[in-house]
Amino acid sequence: MTPCSEGEVNGVKTMVLRDTGSATCVVKTAQVKPEQMTGSYELCMLIDGVIKRYPTALVELKTPYYTGTVKALFMENPAQDIIIGSLW
């Protein structure tokens, strides 16, 4: 993981964490608009090895690591409002 940087989700400024050990993107639920929710879910293995099912959304990101629309898992209390994994 790298130190936190400033970024935006849906035009709202917030902090972003780059996690090179992750294969997905996570956004805090409070930052997701209802119309962005896809209605689908994906499994995610957390750092403690627990596998959980999370809903997905298509959100607009503007960060030093990625800018554009991304399918993200959304969680109530992630470590940071935006977590960017290895998306490419």
C-alpha cells in the first residue's frame, strides 16, 4: 500500500489509498449514488482471509492512480473512502 492521496468520487473530494495487493476497487457506501448501484454482487477476500460478498456500483473516479468510470465494490467502513487496486 502507498500513503493516502487526494482524489474524487462522483465529484466529491476525499482521500484515496492505492493498494497494489488488491485486484479490485472499493468505495465507501456513503459516496455511492443509488442510480450507480448495479444490483450485482462480487466476492472479496479481506486481509484476514475472510471472504465476503459486496454489492457493486459504477462510479466516477478522479485520482492520481486512475481516472474514469470503474466498477467498484461498496462497503460501509473501508480503511479509506476510495481504495484503488490493480485495475489494469
